[in-house]
Amino acid sequence: MGRTYRQQGVTPFGWISEAEALEAELFFEELVGRPTADRQAGVGDRYIFPGDHIFGESGDRAEFTSRELRARRKELVGRVRASDLDWIRIPLSGGHSIEVCAPVRKSNLYVPVTAGETYRLARRFGVFPLSRAVFDQAHNARQMGAKPKSPSNLLDFITYSQRMRESFGDYYGVTILSGAHKLWVVSSLGTIVNYGFHRRPIAGEPFRGGRYLDRNRFNVVQGLGTWHANQPGHWDYSQMLQFMKNLRDPNGRSMDLRQSLLDGHPAVWDEPRKPSPSQLPAEDAPESIERTPPPAWLNIAERIPVTYHRPQPPMASTILGVVVHTTNHTAGAETIQRFQRDWQALQHQSAHFVIDREGNIGQCRSTRQVAWHIKAPSVRYFGIEHIAKPRQALTAAQIEKSARLIGDLAVMFSFPTVRLPRAGAKGIGIHVDFNYTGCGQDAFWTGRTHAESDTLRTLIQRAGDYARLGF
């Protein structure tokens, strides 16, 4: 007998098997996934489950708050483009075939979506969400299957993305990957219908798949259902995005996929009832989409603007990287508000971001506005100040939050997380790369040759880690 929710003290459902527990994780997630505010531990609204549980690793705690996860997901969905769809042709029944894209990734993260977003993006790209019949046949044909351990926070798609990359390795976009997610699917049941989490069957459990799924080898955790019909904005870490297009007959001739779905063609449909036109994405022509610019103000920073009285040039269209600084103050408050006030009064010096000793980040200039921190090259590099007295070491919190900030900027503005080789190149620089100064001494560089410090090496390495995670 597997663990029970009663043993966990989470719900009153009583004794249930491990398979039922996994299913209940999905079906009752609104009840089970209620956040616990651990204010004493300074966790805020992170989702925390008690003790050793089935939702993730023992003691697993999300690194990101639910607010940060929601904001990051929204930004990623807004940047999904047709070029992000990696198509693979799979066989269907009767000798037919169709193209199915891999679960969509953006900035190295698998993008979770709502049902409405799935349909809007399908309309935009002129494609269709998968039907159950196609999803099952794609899983039958998959060459890589896995179910990574679920995160403790049902919104934590960042942790789950990392585990999926570890499970699937370099096979993304090369072959069909399946078993780690569920989808919003085209169905006669409605437009908010999900299905998935394919895995090996467990003896004695009911079969929840469609007629095309190889029941000797597979079952699904979540059968076709309208579990979230009253939650049109629902998403979680595993509710991913896949599309289908280009249906072909056994002779390789193109078929009208929309009409084939409406007709209930057996290659792409397995439900007793056919879908209605209202249950498919609108038939409008695909929209042409321009690239969404990165945000002007970042969600991970407190907005504390510094304004210049005279007009200033904007940041250049191509951002080369960041330059890190230390404030080198000798007295006074060590708060981000103090330096915002100082720069506002000076009117000739500032930075885009400032990080205090506790790791709190303030943003003083938008990513589209220049902040004068290295004279003329300031229009191509974001400036990041760290509150520290002359030759004072940075705190661990400053290093970690700075790395996360740099990783986020690197993803958004497409610059590498490497040590700047010279002024005017791409990467992460220090003030003495541009001007002789004591800024950053012993924190980022040492000696007469301005050799990089261990702190700078750690900062660059951690920024690269965050960039690979999508932050």
C-alpha cells in the first residue's frame, strides 16, 4: 500500500493506493496545492507541503515564489513564436501521417499554458491542438519516455523543466518525447479538456487511455476530462503546449486537417462524438507576429526610478552585457532607497540596478533608458551596483541575487554569461575594464593587474547556471 493523504495530513480522503494518489495529485490539485505561508521562515507565498510527500523530493521547497513563477510564465508565453515549434512527422493509423511539435520550450524552459492560450496560439500559427487520438499515437511512436519527479509546488515549471532536460538529454526536437506532461486537447467535450501523463500500466488499475493507446504497454494518469472547466485560467507545471499540422494520406497527399477533425476521421479522432466547429480554433488566417520586446521593468526588482531633468539617449538596440560595480560609500544608510536618492540628486550618475547587503534588488532605470555608469559605453551595458564599502566583500545573498539578475538579463537580451574579454565586447564586465577606478577592488578584482577575483568567477558561473534555467 502506498502513502495516503491521511498520513500526510493534507486531505481527508482516507486510504488510497499510490496510483490513486498520483491521480489525485492532478484531480484534486486545487485542494492539495493550497499554499502554506511560512512567514517565520521568510518564505512568503511559496508552496510548501508537509514533510515527506509524493509530490517531490523529501523536504523539497521551491526556490521561486508563486508570484515569480506566474510572472515568468506569462512573459515566456508572450514570447512564443512559430520558430519555437520543432516538428516531427509521426505515423497514424491506416498509413496516414501528421506533424507533431515537441513540447514547446522557450529560454530553455518548458512553457506551461492555459486552455485559452493553447487555442489562441493555435489560431495565431495556423495549427491545431492535439486530439487524444493523435496524442496517444504520438506516445506509441515515441522513442524517449519519462516521468520526472513532480515538484512540490504545482506551479514550479522551472524545477520540472530542469528535471525534464535531465531525463530527455539531447533528444529534444530529434524524436518524440512523451510521458512527462499533459495537454489541452481538441475534444467533443469542450474547449477546456485535458489529457495525458502517459506511463506504464499498474496491475489492477482502470485503463484511462483512448482506443489507439497501446494498453499492453501504457496507461495515462489523467483520462480525457473537463476537470478545470470552471477554471479557465488554470495551468500547472505539467500542462504543456503541443500542436499538430500537415495531415497526409497513405500516398503522401495533403489532407484538410480541420475537415478531417470535423468528420471524425479515424486517423485523428477516437471519440464517440465528432467535434463541433466551435470546439476547434477559429479558422482565421494565421496572424503575423512581431517579436515582443523584453520588459522595461523586471519582476524580480523593486521599481525605484531615477529620472533625469534633461532628455537622455535610449539604450542601444543591441545590448552587449552588464557591468558590475560596488558603491564604495564610507558612511550612511546601506539601502537601495538611499542610493536612489543620491543618484536622483546628482543627475549625472546612476545604475540600472542596485543590490543591498540582504540581496534585495532595486531597479532605478528601465532597460530602455540609459544609466550613466561607464560614460559613453553606458548605452550598451546595463549597470549593476552592489552596496559595499571600499574593498568590502559582497555577501552571499548579493552574489546569488546578482547572478540571478544577470542570468535573467542574459536570456532576455541575448548576451553570453562570460567574462568580458575587452571593452566593447559581449559579456560580464567590471568598471576597470572601461575606466581606471577603485570600484570593485577586492570584490571583483585584485592587484595591479586587476585580476578577476574568486567572487567574480563565482558570480559569472552562477549567472550562467541561471541563464540555462531560463533565469
